[in-house]
Amino acid sequence: MTLYYSLVFLLLVVEMVVFMALIVPLPFTIKRKLFAFVSESPIVAKLQYGLKITFIFILILFIDSVNRVYRVQQELSAFAKDGSGIGAAHLGTDRMEVQARKFYSQRNMYLCGFTLFLSLILNRTYMMILEVLRLEDRIKLLEGDKKAGGKDSARVAEAGSVGEIGRLREELETKDRDIETLKKQCEGLTREYHNLGDQVSGKKGEQNNKKDT
């Protein structure tokens, strides 16, 4: 196995270990602090950026390995068609060499493919755990648990998505501002109505006085 495929295999083992660490049941507080640290650590952020570049190279290796498997399969098909005009010993040696190349190509294809596939699973699992932690923290807040509203919960909520409670508070503040605006408009309209009523009453009073005179 070449050096870069050895590194891909090492990355696959690391992904398996990380996946096992993600699915290990832990207490809610410990898991929340752990994910808050992961979401805020600059070292982890740089590591994730480097892994994205690494996965691009692994994707290139995967495409190359698929191409090699296809070409080896074509060579085997050619051996099967042209085997009658070649010596048995020479044909057997060449066929074994092609079979070995096919085995290594398929091994590299599966290695790169499983590494890429597991990276997608890890990313999705991580996001789902963040969402679960956010929902659990929201339930604790709604149930009246004041300890659930700590800094770690805010970090987890920011790492996953905007918190539902924060969104509701923003909507409530917006509606409060709208209500205050409507109250001011209503007060202004009421004043205008009273002013118009006083003007109409004054005009009617003047007309009645003129009639009496």
C-alpha cells in the first residue's frame, strides 16, 4: 500500500473512532460542554478546514481508482477474447498480474469510498446530536429548569442553528413594537376625532345662537 493510501486508511480508522465516540451515551451536561468546546475551539475549526481539503484529494483518488478498476476489467475482457492465440503459461502469468492489479484497484476504490461515505455520516450525526442537545435544553427551559440556560447551551444552540426561544423572543419584541406603534396611531386618531368633534359642536352652537337671535 502506497503512502497516501496508508494515510487514507489511517483517516478511516480515525473516523471510526470519532463515530464510536459520538454514539457513546454520556450525561447531558458533559455532552453539552464537550460539543460547546468542539464548536468554539479554533484548533478544531482549523482541523475541519484541513479535513475538507483532504477529502477533496480523497475524492480525486476515488475517481482515479474507479477508472483503474474499469480499465483492468477491460483488460480481463481482452484476455478472455484473445486467449486462444497466446501460450498457456504466458497467458496465465499475464492474467494473474491483471487480477492482482484488479484486486489492488478495487481495494483502493473501497477504501476511498468508505472514507468519504463515513465522513458524510459523521457530519450528519454531529448535526443531529447538536439538534437533540438544543431541543433537550429548550425542553428544560420550558419546564422551568434555570440551570439549562447556561453558556454551554447558548454555544450549542449557535453551533446547530438559531434557537427557537431566541426567535420567539425576537418575534415577541417585534410585535410589542408594532403594538406600541398602533397605540400611538390610535391615540393620534382619537385626538383628531375629538378635535373634529369639538369643531363640529362649536359650529353647531354658533348656528343655534344665530337662529335664536
